[in-house]
Amino acid sequence: MYICFMPSYYVNKNAQPTGEHEVHKEGCGQMPDPENRLPLGNFQHCSAAVTEAKKHYDNVDGCYYCSNECHTR
């Protein structure tokens, strides 16, 4: 039996100085404090987590360190 693990993603409630809210994968060293993160759910790829985060914030970006393929700024 094959079990696929999908990591949990979170978005920072606090915007970066440049205005975007960063999406982080569980375990990221740059993860915001628990009170400053909004859980997005479990996804196979950060692009789905970014799409989910855009339901909450207009300006969203993937974390450079844990979701670099979704980092655009």
C-alpha cells in the first residue's frame, strides 16, 4: 500500500515590509509564531497552498526557503 504524505501549509497573518503574506510549509525555519499563522491545509504542492491563501489575502507569495518554486518576489 502506498501512502502519500502531503505537508501542511500556513500563511503569515502579518504582511512582509513589501506587502505580501508569505506561505510556509510545516517545519520551515522561517515559520511565523503560532499566533501569527493561519493554517491553510495539506497540499502536494505550494501552488495549491498559495491559491488557498489568496482566499484570505490579495497579495500572497511563497516563502523563499520552504516554498521557493512559489516565491515570485
